[in-house]
Amino acid sequence: MKKEVVEQAILVPGFRFAGVACGIKKSGAPDCAILVADAPATAAAVFTRNRFCAAPVVVGRERVARGRLQALVVNSGNANACTGPRGLADAREACADAARALGIAPELVAVSSTGIIGVPLPMPRLKAGIAQAVGEARADGLWRFARAIMTTDAFPKVATTTLTLDRRRVTIAGIGKGAGMIAPNMATLLVYLVTDAALDRRTAARLAREVAARPFNELSVDGDTSTNDSLFLLASGVAGNAVPRVDGPARRALAKAVGEVAGEVARLVAWDGEGATRVVTIEVRGARTDADAGRVADAVGRSQLVKTAFYGVDPNWGRIACAVGYSGVAVDPTKVSIKIGAIEVFRRGGGVDGAKEAAHAVMAQPEFTVSIALGRGPGRARRTTTDLSKDYVELNSAYST
């Protein structure tokens, strides 16, 4: 979907950013980015659950375990995934190059990669790009960073907000990339959340887990979980606030603000779903447990038949009911109801007469909600998905060539 992006200046005290072109992408578009903290920052991260995790994920897990990072290097156009020992060595070398250029310890640098799988990184080009990016890193460079991490993305994904903690103004910014290979279990993304708030490791880790679970693990475009998914949270502490207590009101306020930023990034990813023309929220209630509700929502949100019906503006509730039925969750069809927007199309085991035309009008909108009530208990879940269009097939049918 086309999305108008207004690149207003975003400054996060304590951080600098850059994005340059180093020749990894054949198009000549920016493909090497760096995020630098002025001093070691509190850090936390969540990574893909794909067993074929990429080399930068392996290195990222090692580095973030210490709870402190000062720089992140990101390249696009090459995933450095399924590249064996060479890939690991290249990921560590990229960190070391950035560390030398910045004059910091290599252990304070992590790396992310995104792009084609199974191709070694062109290290001479990346090394030159890292050197250039370090030299160009600026406080107002966030948008250049956001553009350099894009692959099939149609536009950069950036969100920001401010709040007051301990009478100090705190800034939070989120930068993401993603359009295809989007599914729960760390929904396929690269996401970087940065804030000038003072945080301890425990609070940062909890915030990272929370936003990975919601909204990112509620997002699905095509049901594929990538080899490279990474979500980083870095806090510079420059704001000078008192470190929030884990369960205190300041932490809750911060969690709400971080969640809002993450939610906007996730929404932008859904809007940019490869070839997508509609964003659809799947809401399930009345399940026996939240886990059961999630299984139903996942089944509906991932169904290719349902997603093609969304694309065709076809209120075919039978496909939705079918997905509910094969989700693996015990349901009683006579207690299930399905709504498209506010229009009930299925009730107690059968379709609702006269609902099709009104539901069609709802589905013609760029965003709408499908609500499913199971009538079995208090469990609830929500997922965000997209339609499946001809453009998705065309874009992905020759991705490696």
C-alpha cells in the first residue's frame, strides 16, 4: 500500500545515526547503517525462533547478554544467513571494524543483516560502508538509518513519542523494517527502539519481551518467520530520570509509551505488507484460554484462502469458519459468531441472511476488523494481518534472481 511519509527531524539524546550506500544492493540504494550511543547504553533484545538463525543473530545474542551496547551495525541486501563459519566470522569482523572506527570495545557492538539468504557478505564493500557510516553518524541521521535498512520495504517505518518521568522529558523512537516474511514468533522484522530514559537491565529486558509479544507477535503478513528477526532496545540514560522500579507507576508509564511506539511501527509494517491492499485486525474472544484464542486468530490470519478473500473484497465467512474449525481448538459451531466490522455474517452455526452486501462495503475499506466470538470462556487474542494479492506472488516469485 502506498503510504505518505513525512520525514520530520527526530532527535534522541545520546544517540547518533547514519545510512550510506556501499554497493551490497545492485540498485545502489543505501544498504549500510549504524546506530551509535555516545556512551555504553543499557541494552536488551529479542531474536527469531527460527532454528536456521542467521550469523548476526548468533553474535547479537552473545553481545546483548552483557546488557550493555554502544553501537549497532546493520546491512541490507544480504541476510548473512546459512553462510556457515564464514558468516559468523564476517559478522564478528563487521563488529570489530565498527569498534575500531569508534574507539570502543568490540563487545559493545552488535550487528543485524537483512536480504537474500545463503550468500556470503561482500566484506570489502561492507567494511568501506561501515567506515563511511561511522564518519557520517549524526544526531539528526535517524531517517537515513531507517532508509538504509530497507529491502522490499516501500517506505521507512519510524515512530516517536515523549513523556515525563521523574520530572524529566524522555524521548522514545522506534525504527523498523519489514514487508514480507512476517509471522509471529518474533514477527519477521528488524526493530530498533532507542530512548534517552535511564533503565536498568531487568526493566529493559522486560520491556523488550513485552513489545515483542505485543504488538509484534500479533502481526502476520504471510506466515513465514525469518532467519534474521531482531528487536533491540537501547537506553542512553541521558534524560537523567530515576531508574523506574520494575512494578512502579513510572515503569508502567514508560511501558505504555514504548508500546505505543512499537505499535505504530508494527502498523506501518502491516501497511507495507508486500503487495498488500488491506490491513485486517482479527479479534477473537470467548475462548477457553488466551492461548486458544491466539491459535484461532493465527489460523484465520494465516489462511491463504481467507487472505485472498480479503483481497477480492469477498465476505466469504465460510473460509473464516473453516479456519476456526481446523485451528486445533475445540469449538461448538452453534455458539460461534463472526462479524466483519459491525456486520454479523455468521451466527449459531449458519450464515446471516442479507449481511453480504453490507459486509462487502466494510471489506472495501483499507482497514477493517474481523471479530470472532467462540462462546466458551474468557480467553481473548488479537492479530493484525493483510490480504494476499497478485503483487505479493509477483514480488516473491523471483526474489533471489
